[in-house]
Amino acid sequence: MAKKIKILLVDDEQEFLDSISERMRLRGFEPTCALNGEEAIELAKQEKFHAAVVDLKMPGIDGVATITKLKELRPKMKTVLLTGFGNEKVKQVTESLESEYFEKSEIGSFWDWIKRLPKKLEDTMAAAGMASHGDPENAKKIVEEEEDD
């Protein structure tokens, strides 16, 4: 992709935000940080992000509520719940929102997902382009392949 992928990072721990945003920048992404869900939602109203990485436990609204609201604002935005306090129920709720779920203790899997993000976004845009140019079958196939990743 020619332009940088914009990622919204939401976590109430400033040190973690600083660390993860620096790593994102080194990988060629354009991160924007928010310290809570309310701030993230305001940012998403003003700016289009390709993806959001959201912590579960934060003051105010939690990560699941934040992702729900972000999806309402930007249905095509890829979202990830990255938590140190997850459990199977939270994972199921996250997946029901068509969002990814990673535990901070398994951060390697999260970075693998981030590495594949440009291709996922490219495939989604190609599918949307085909659908709007009269090739809905091929568009559907690309989207289904992406879901299998």
C-alpha cells in the first residue's frame, strides 16, 4: 500500500502505549494513541483509522464497549482486543463483534496479525472495488479467503 496504515492504539497504560506505538512506527504504520475508550471514540469521529488495538480494562468504558462503538462509527475498521485479563467469555464476545482477540502474554501472535494487516486491508479494498464494479462473486471469494487467514 502506498499510504501509511493508520492504527488507533487504546490503553490506559502510557508506558505500554509508548512502547507499542514506537514498534508500530518502526514497522511503517502510523499509530495514534488514546488513553481511554471515550478519547478513542472522539478520535474515530474525526479521523479514519484502518485498525484499532484496544485494551480490555480501562477506566470509563471498557474495551468491548469501545470496540462496539468504533464498529458502529466505522464498520470496516479492523479491531483487536489486546488484554492481560482475558478469558473465554471475553474472547467469544470479542469474536462476535468480528474483532480479533489476543492476550498480552501472547504478544507474538498479535505482531503476526499486525504483519498480515496490510494484505488483509488490500484484499478487503480489492473485494469492495470488484463488488462496486460488477464482480460480486469474485469479491465474495476474496473476502472468504481473508476470513480463512
